[in-house]
Amino acid sequence: MNNQDIAKKVIEALGGRENVNSVAHCATRLRVMVKDEGKINKEVIENLDKVQGAFFNSGQYQIIFGTGTVNKMYDEVVALGLPTSSKEDMKAEAAKQGNWFQRAIRTFGDVFVPIIPVIVATGLFMGVRGLMNALGMTLPEDVTIYSQILTDTAFIILPGLVVWSTFRVFGGNPAVGIVLGMMLVSDSLPNAWAVASGGEVTAMQFFGFIPVVGLQGSVLPAFIIGVVGAKFEKAVRKVVPDVLDLLVTPFVTLLVMSILGLFVIGPVFHVVENYILIGTKAILNLPFGLGGFLIGGVHQLIVVSGVHHIFNLLEVQLLAADHANPFNAIITAAMTAQGAATVAVGVKTKNPKLKTLAFPAALSAFLGITEPAIFGVNLRFRKPFFLSLIAGAIGGGLASILGLAGTGNGITVIPGTMLYIGNGQLLQYLLMVAVSFVLGFALTYMFGYEDEKEVASEVATERLVQEETTGNIPVAPQNETIQTPIVGDVVALENVNDPVFSSGAMGQGIAVKPSQGVVYAPADAEVSIAFATGHAYGLKTANGAEILIHVGIDTVTMNGEGFEQKVAQGDKVKAGDVLGTFDSNKIAAAGLDDTTMVIVTNTADYASVTPVASGSVVKGDAIIEVKA
């Protein structure tokens, strides 16, 4: 299907245009705000071409298409009439969703994500300077000073960045926010780091008894000041006449909030921040790598929950305090294991569509975005996801034992290598990544994934065991002739444009290109499966043959449109009875192929399953002979 066809299917599966409030997109996902989640046909969406996975989170139905493709799909759905909104509008709507904890964590993410790029850049500058020092390069004094400007500025003004971003998120004037934040680190105040070092610099005594220092490196106090300041500014604006707003509102906001920030909020929440930092370091420094084991094991679960942005706050705090971030390596281990599990699925599966989905999703994980791997592959099959958590835990424990700590945050796995070049930990980092990858791949390959054919074989074995233990043993398969369930022209199974059928993975059989839209019973049988969508039927004949009749290719995506089912599971039918009808014109209009497959799914029970028809077939003609 081309992009326009996929877009049409997406809209239909979302419950139609009337069920969509708005649509936007990010780097990898189409983000849809829907009126009624219950109207979404999630199975159809997840099985569409180019869809790498889909999930409902934060009030949005998010469809993963991957980098580049998502932009094209967004253009197509908008062209077909879906209403648009900015990501900010969607965040405002999504902010109403979830419990208070989820909303609070999303707010942390909204505040700190815009700051991450400058922290990443600073970490890379540190890596370059560390590499030069490791190589024994002596830098001129002016170049050394310049390197300090590159590596120190972001942390010196960090409170200003945090207050600015918090004002932006909570609806205040960002310009007022950044000025307020810079007041907290003014050169006129004693530098917090200098005071903490115990040297000659001491805190100022305001009014003779209030000790005040700058808030250099403080994150939580700046965040609280930003929240209170933005709300206070909006409250002032409501009571100040419009004609005086430009003069009075910023003046009152800066005056009141600078006093509260320096004398009340700053000192109080600086103590709270220190306790959080102490607790975080205590977990990270647990003996035998237990801290890394714990965090590496749960990190991707936290990603699934959507509250992983809490790590942004903790990472920024660690970087501000020590210029070192142990979380980065632990998170890298978890993400590497997730990507490795996806690679294992891609290597082991014989399903071409799954292969084309798995490898790009794994690459995305190794570049720092694991959602396509999680929701597109690993969670779909469950075992790969949970085995990758085990591998991530072991990798995270190794990261802690090795004492790995990046010089920044926001980049992991392959790009994250840059954070370890200059601090002398590159080899240890690569070892940790290799261990996490090998474990994630090996566990999944050996224990976490089996193709559908192998699963079907296990199910059949379990069924036979159950039949023997209950005494309900079916009659042994007998020789039988299967009649055509479809009037039309015969097509050899290997020529069907669907590898699941043409490869014989489902069993041997034949296909028919219909000339009439009626499905007949191919033998006296019991209906074992009657799909609600009307596109497929499973029957078990009186002589033991298990037959699948599948009308069209990928017609499950039509969600029953154009199909009418005449039987139900458990019904007994005679050869020639009508099972259902279908409209080939509607199948063609949907851009699909109506070629119908007739498969003997228990082929292994027979000595031979032989197609015996060619050319055109009509009702009652033999198409398959089975011999026991």
C-alpha cells in the first residue's frame, strides 16, 4: 500500500474523522487525540504496512512510523481531513489525562527536555577537553580559558535556564523567568560552590541573621521558584489594569519572587534537594552494583509507563553537583538490551514484514529511542521485552561496578560514546554495551521468541496431550477430496503475493481468484473458526482435515466491510453450504487482492496434500486431494 492508502486505513481504524479531535506528530510518532478510545481498532492499525507499533498514553493514541515516514503520514492524514493541533495544544489536552503523579512527571519532562541539548553540548565539550588532556596536549592559557567557558557556562546559569523553562511551561513570561533565574546566580552574591568549599568566601548575612548565597547548580529550588513565580505573575496580571500591565506586572513579580527565592524558597528547597541528591547517590552506590542492577532492570518499564522524565531532573542534579552522571551508563545498558532483543527477533523470524520492522526499530534503540522496539516488537511478543529487562539489569549492575559516569545526559548507546571519550572510561563503556547486547540477544534468541509456525506446532502438541489424557481422541485423518469453496480461476499457492501462504508455512493448499463473491463449504465439516470480520473461516471435516479459507490478502484490515458471515463457530455444514459472501469490488477499492487461499493446516498429519485443479473451477469441483 502507498502512504495515502495507509492513511485512509489509519483514519478508518481510528473510528473515522468524527472520532478524532486533533493530530500532531513528533520525531517518530503520529499523536492522535481521540474522543472515544473504545472505537479504535488497534489490531488493524498495528498490522498496517509501515506501522512499527501503537499504544495509548497520556491521553494520546500514538502510532509509531519512524523517523522520516511519520512526516509523510502526517501530511497524508491531514490532507484527508484530520484536524491539526500544535504539540503544545496536545500537551495541554494530555495534561488533563492520567493521575496526579503522571501529570507531575510529564511536567518535569516539559520543563527539562528543552534544557537537555545544552547539557549534551556541554558534556561533549568536556569529553573533547578530557581527550586532549589524556593525549598529553598542553593548551595555551587563552585556549584553556575558552574551554572553561564552553564547559562551565551551562552549569553556572543552570538555575536561570530552569526558571525560564518553568515560566514557559506554566504560562508566565519566559523573559521575566530568565531574568529572575539569573538574579539567583548574580555575581553580587557569594558563589555557592565557593562557600561550600570552606574557603575564605562565606555567606552574606542579610538583616544580620539571614545567610544568603547564590544558587549556582541548584535545580529543584529553581524549579519551585519558577512554578510559584509563573503563577504569581498571572495572578498579578489579573488585578493590574491593562494600561499599567507592562510596567507593574514584571516589577512586582521580580521584586516579590527575588525576595522569596533568595530568602525562603531557595534555602528551604536547597536542603530538600541535598537530601534527594544524597538518596540518589546512596542508591547508585549500593554495593556489588545493586543500584545499577535495580535501575537497569526497571528503566524500560518506566518508559512504558510514560514517567521516565523523572530521570531528567536527577541527571541534571548530578551533573550540576559533580559534572558526572552515573545514570547515563545504566540507562544505556537498559536501552542496549532492548535493542538487542529486537535484533534477535529480526534474526530468528522468517516473517519478512517482522524482519523489516525489527531491524529499523533496533537501530532506533541504539540511537537513543526505544519506543519502536518496545511497542513495535518486544511487548507484542512479551518474552523479548521481559528478557531484555533481565539483560538490562545485569548490564546496569556492570556499569555501576565499573564506576561509569557520563559527562552529560540526553544521549545514549552509540551517540552516548562521546560522553566517555575524554574521561578515560571509553573501553569500560564499550565493554558494558557489548555485555548488555550479547545478553539481550542471547536470552531472546534462545528463550524469547518463536515464529508462529513453531508456536502452532507446540499448540498442536499440547492439544494432542490433552486429548489423550481426557480420552477425547479424534478419528485418524482419512483420504479425502476437498471441493473448491470459491468459483473462479485457480492460482498456484507459491504464486500468491503473501509469503505466509506462498511459503507453505501455514500448510499446503491452493488459491483461487474469485469470479463470484460466495464462500461455500468445501466438505461436510464443523466450523471451528468464524472470524468476526468475515474474511476467513476454519473448518474441520468429518474425515479429519483442518481447512483454512482466507478470502483475500490483508483483508482483515477492512474490519468486515464488504463481508457477510452466514455461519458461526460450532455450526455443522454440508459440502456446498454457503459460509459467507464478500464484495470483490470493495476489496479492490481498498487496494487489496481478493485471491482466496484454501489451506490444509494439518498438512503434517497426511502423507500427501496435492492440488488437483487448474484453470477455472465451479461449485463442486475438486481442488485438493489429501492422503493419509
